[in-house]
Amino acid sequence: MTKYLNQALLQNTPFFSQNLKKLNLLHNNQAIDIIFTNQINQKINQKIKLLNFNIDDITPNEIYFGLLEKLKNDENKFIKQNSGNSLSENLTNYLNQLLKDTESVMTIKTSLIKQQIITLKPLKTKRFLGYRSYQSMIKREPLVEILLSVKYRETKNFINRFNNSINNLNITYYVKTKLKFQISQQILKQFPNNQLLYSFETGQIVLINYSEDNLKQPGQLSQIIYHFNELVNNWMRLDYLLENFSFRPDFSSLYSSLKSNLSINLEISNPNWFKKTNKFDYFLNQEINNRKFNFLLGDVLKINFGLNFQFWNDSNYLIAVLNNQLVSFNLADLSSDLLEGRDYINRSLYYGVNILKKKLFFSYFNPNEVNDYYLQLIKIQDQSYLNQLLKLSR
């Protein structure tokens, strides 16, 4: 195993290197880890050149502060490009533009949701939104605003009744819908400023508790754009699973289980799915059973950060190692450093290291092989797929 991977992935035990050797054996000793490391270093050098630094005369501190300056400059350019619109309007247009090339996701027919709202009569929601009748509220108020209010303002008993009313549906009540982003006018006190929420039933992503001043805080726009990207990618991967199970009569059970959490842990119940070996060693077990359900389809589902933040495309897994010090090129790491006022010593590496692990995994097992595995799993009929395939936790 390369020294770079050992340092960049913060591996201080022999397990990692031992199991990486096993992975190389599975691939006829092609030294994939060395090839992978060389590719990483080439990309890091390219990014450093774009920052106008000399790659032969650079310190980790200079890289780090250069990245922060690049992030702040990109945000300032975005803020200045208002074209007569508010910053929130520009952000809405920008994120919806990023969604144009994404696939449609499985949602519940809005006519059914509206019917259940009228039938169940969410009184607190009607009063909060300022309507005299439920029919008027359904006609004039955006559905996502009604659902936000129902979810966070109605009683637990009402929410349970509402959820039960749209569970156990026939497949004919589901439709494919393009994702859409919008900014909500509601203030939900249980959430911090600039929080991204979503309505799985309607395919909508919502930014709540925003203000123009908060959006201008260094690191804030980048943080929103990064987590928006992450949310959409997770949603697409879950939808892939849903679509492959849509033929089953108990499909609605899976849909109901997934809709409340887009960060699901995947449990592989059949450890012998690799055709090249009967062993399922420690490394593979950790990399599959304990990771969030965010590697399905891998790089196939890739949404970039758009033209305004083009530098950060394909950089989220880059970790520079100089003088035994690590610097993350990940947009979430850097933006959180700005927002939380961290210094160089306390800089974040969390997101960059985790995504680098995922990239390493896919250098050995490409997305098509993973997809084939799931397509095989859905053919298993002898027990509930929820017990067979998924373990919902955290």
C-alpha cells in the first residue's frame, strides 16, 4: 500500500494495508492502489496550478489558505451577479439549473396528498398559514409549504394519521417527478439558519430559516450548494432502489421506510457476492456494511457544482499530504472551517477523508459490478427484502 493512502486515510493499524493487499490479489496484483495514488496526485497538482502556486515550492499552510481565498472569491462573484434579483432568487435559479439533468424520482400523486389533507383537516396548519378553509389553502398555498407545516407544527397523533393515510398505496398512486428546489418563507425554530429540508412525497427540496445577510456569510453559499448536491445524490440512489422494487406488491412498505431518512445504512446479508473470492474480509465488511447508503451507482450519478463553482468539481475526494500534514480540498470541509471560524490547526478533514475512502473502494469495484449485485438481490423471493437487504438505523 502507498504511504500516501496510509496517511491520507488516517490509517494507524495494520488492518487497512493487509486488506488492501488482499484486494490487489483479487485483481491479479495490478497495484491499483499505486495507480489510484498517482491519479490523485496528478489532480492535486492540477488544482494547485489553478491556484497559481508553484507545486515545487508550496507548504500545506499556503495550500489551505489559498483554497479558502478561492472559495471566498467564488462566493463573492456569485453574490455580485444579482442581475436585479435578490441573492435568494439567484440561488434558487442556480440550484434548479443543476437539477435539470437529473432523473425524475418516485413521488406520490399530489391529488391524493391534497385529498388526505382536506379529509384529515390539519387545523394548526390552516391557522398558521392564514386560511379560513382547507379547500382555499389547498388551492392557493404551495403544497410543500403545507407539508412542512403539517410535519413540524401538527401534533404527533395527527402526523401519524396523515402518514398512515398515504402508506400502503397501490403502485398506481406513485408517479415520477423532477426534483425542484425552493426557498420557504416559514421559520422553524427547531432548525438553525439556512437548513435544507425535503419532501420525499412531492420531490421538493426546501431551504428554511434563511436571510440575505446569512447567505452572504463567508462559507454559507458553498455549504448550501455542497449539501444540496449530497442530498440530491443520496435521493437518486434511493430512487434507483425503489424503482427496482416497484414491481413487488409490498413496494409501499419499502417506500414508507425510506422516505423519512435519506442517510440510510446498508446491510449486506449475503457476504459471498464477490465471484472472485469466498472470503469477506474485515476491510470489505467495514467498507460496505458500515457505510451510509451513498455508494450505490457511485460516480455514475454525478451532479457538479455549476459554472460559478467549477474549480470544486471533482475535488471532494482530494487530500493533499505535505510534510506529513493533510489538507482537504473538499468544499464542505473548507466552508465549515469558514463558518465556524476554525484555524489551520483545527481544520476539517472529515468529508474529504470519507469520500476518498469511497473513491478507493470504487477503484476496485466499479459501479456496474455493484449495480449487478443489487439487480440479483431483487430476484430473491424467499423472505422480506427489508430484512434481506436493508438495515435501517441512525
